[in-house]
Amino acid sequence: MTPIGIGIVGGGYMGKAHAVAMQAVGAVFETDLRPRLEMVCATSRESAERYRAAFGFDRCTADWRELVTDPAVEAVVIASPQETHREIAEAAFALGKPVFCEKPLGASLEDSRAMVAAAEACGAANMVGFNYIRTPASQFAHKLINAGEIGDITWFRGEHTEDFYADPQAPATWRTRGAGNGTMGDLAPHMINGALVLAGPIRELIAEVETVHATRPGAEGDEAVTNDDQAQLMCRFENGAMGHLFFSRVATGRKMGYAYEITGTKGAIRFDQEDQNAIWLYRMDGPEERRGFTKILTGPAHPNYAGFCQGPGHGTGYQDQIIIEAKDFLTAIATGEPVFPTFRDGMDVNRVVAAAMASAQAKSWQSLDSF
């Protein structure tokens, strides 16, 4: 076992998740590389010290440059706002350090292209945080599709829907300001990534993007919402399949609506993240009167499950997805081989987002070749 010093930029919700994952991953998956929480960075010295003490880091700083350049920090996790991603990643790659970056890859397609260029010029391990596609159930769905179990895909429907802004009286926050913090920057990348993994590249699309609640209560009265609440797009995949994607933060009643339905020529698959330890599979074989969707509970026979629990149907949770990400990142560092999703995979998601935003503005179909 070889120790590796980890630096995490950002100590909030995702910073904590990654800190916990790095502490647990060695025991869960018996990785060759064993993370050491070397340094955490936050926006103030006080909050940085609080995160250091709470999460078990050796040191802390309020300057991400200090973290990136420190020799004891051998790999960098970026869990800070997306407008900071590019500069931090470029600085780390300039020093030859592996980088794990939370989604979306950059604040813009231009940023993500620059980050991919820096990553590939450096040659160090690079990954993007699309955790939902890592559930054992969705990994199993990918395995079934690749094995031809449901035949050729003819239709894909995906959504990422939540209701944390369904109440029009919910107050304005950073989430309601700036294009990148809207639904297309926050929720959409997860399901776009899922669609690209499960159904393949998108060839063309047409989209609608809208703000449902134009204002929200602010400290000094009503404040304008400057980003989107929901969006939908129709698309055609490179393999010829039709698709529809929907994203919303105002979907009343939905808590973790990362869900998809995939129809093939020999079967179909259904999944809903609110029941993340089960997948529904339909096979078009046998007598008609015995056909129907079968609910499959995940267990040790499914990808990345056994490290957490030996009991089928006992289930994994959100934090476990982040631990799986940590395992994959350490594997990429140890082997020198790319592990999905790389920065280039993250850029592909940003291309779809850019095409959707352009389509919504032009009210026309857009080819992904143009982005």
C-alpha cells in the first residue's frame, strides 16, 4: 500500500463527500493507493480550519494556489464553484498532478476545452464527478446494453428532476443567479452524461429552456431569477435512436428524479434513482403470457457492490457513489490508464449543454458537430 497526499479545494457539501470518500475508499476497495487527507482549502481561514478539524485534514489554507503547489499534495480534488475549475485544474496539470473535478467540467464550453487540452498535454489522471451513473444498478444497465441483452436501442427517455425550488416563495440564493447555477448547469449534466453513456453520442437536438418563477424573495424585496428552472430537449442519437431529456428543479414531489427508460429491439430497461438499488428489465422472450418487467435488486454480483455489503438487496447509498468515484480516480493514478469519465467525457456533456442553449435561443435543431 502506497500513501498519496490528497488536497481538496472546497469544504462544503461536495468537499465533505470527497473527504469522507477518500478516508473510506482504501478499506472498502483495498486500493493499492491509500489517500492521506493532506490539505483542504476554503474561502476563509476560519472556515478552512473548521473543515480541517471536522474532516481530519493535516493542514488547511484559504488560498487554493498554496494547496496546488504544495509538494505533499500529490492529487487535487476540485469541489469549488464552477467558475474556479479551469484555473485550478490548469495550475495542477502544469505541475503534473492528477485532478478530479466536480461537474460541470468548466463554467463554459471554452473552459472545458481548455481544461481537456491541459489534461491531455500533461498526461496525468483526470476525471469528472458524474456520480449517479456509478450506482451498481446503472453500471449493470450499461453492461446489459453492451452485451446486446435488449438489442438495438430505439428510444431513450431520461430526466433529472427535483423540487427544491418548486415553492415560488423559496428565497433567492446563489442558485438563482448566473447561468451556470441554473438547471442546465446543475442538474442537466448528470442525465446528459447518463444518456451519452447508455445510448451513445447525440447527433442533433432541439431544446426549450425556461424560467418558471421569474422572481424570488430577496433581502431587499423581490429579486430577479437570472437562470433556468426547467428544460427539455428532443434528440437523435448517432445510432439512430430517438430521445427525450427533461430537467427541472421545480418538479413538485420529485426528490432525486434521476430516471431513465431505454427501449430496444429485444427488451427494455427502467431505472429511478429514488429506488437506486433496483433495476427493471424486460426481455422479449418466452411465452407472451409470462412476459413482463422483472425487478432486479442489486447485490454482490453487480458492479462495485460487494465492497460495501455482502447481502443482496441490502443496498448502497449516495456516499457510496462518491467512494466508487474515489476508487476509480485512484485506479487511474495507479495504472496510468484513463478511467471514465475523463475530462474529455465532461467536455462532451458541455457540448450538449451549449447546443441545447443555442437551440432554445434560435428555436431550431442544432447539430452537435457545430459545438
